Amino acid sequence: MNTNVMAWLILFVVLVAIEALTVGLTTIWFAIGSLAACLLAWAGLDLPIQVIAFIVISVILFVITRPIAMRYFNKDREKTNAESLVGRTALVLEKIDNIHATGKVEINGLEWTARTPVENITIEKDEIVTILGIEGVKLIVEREKKAEVE
């Protein structure tokens, strides 16, 4: 067996092992590229052609199929910890005023520092807010929009 074939097979096995350990869809594309290069080495093509095929096939597979695979594998992923707060409502415990760097809200029995997305908006104590996002350890909130009655 030619040394290039052996090298590509070893790389293939290493990449598959890494993928099996991480389950992050990171190295599988390169493992397939190394398998293609291995087949080219077995067919007797020169090393530069093998390397180019490895790179091209790996990158094409990565760019085209990874977003599809990530969407498929992450569709049932549940948000955890803080990211699950986005879109929920909270009670203002302390007036939210970005200019004076004040503001606290309570959600799920926990207090969070809160800010508004716009500097000149204040939200008074005991109002209900909707969580728009998280920046560091601060919740970004806005007044809860009231449902319009027709």
C-alpha cells in the first residue's frame, strides 16, 4: 500500500474519531475530503492533486451542507439558562434609567440588572417589561406592549 494512501486513511480515522468525541459537526467534512484524497492516492494521482481535492471537497461540503445539517440537528434544541429568558416578561423592581445606570427586574424569582435599548427611555417600578436580549449580565428590556382592543 502506497504511503499517501496510508497517510490519508490515518487522517480519515483521526478526523472521524475527533468527530465522534465532539459530536459538533466540525471535522466530518474534512474526514470525507481525506477519504476522497485517499481514493485519488490509491488511483495513483500525484500528491498536489490529492491535497487540492482534499481542500476543495472539504470546503465545499463544509460551506454547503453544514448550515443544513446544523438547522436539522438544532431544531429540537431547547434554550437553556439565560437565553431562555428572551421574549418573556419581567416585573420592574427598581426604576430603569440608563443615564443614571439604575434598573432591576425580577424573573423566575431572580433579580437581574436591566437596561432599555434606548438611552432616554425610563421605565418605572412595578411596570411589566418584555426581555429583548441579554448583554453580559444585563437584560435589555422594553415596556410590555398592551394588546389593542378593537
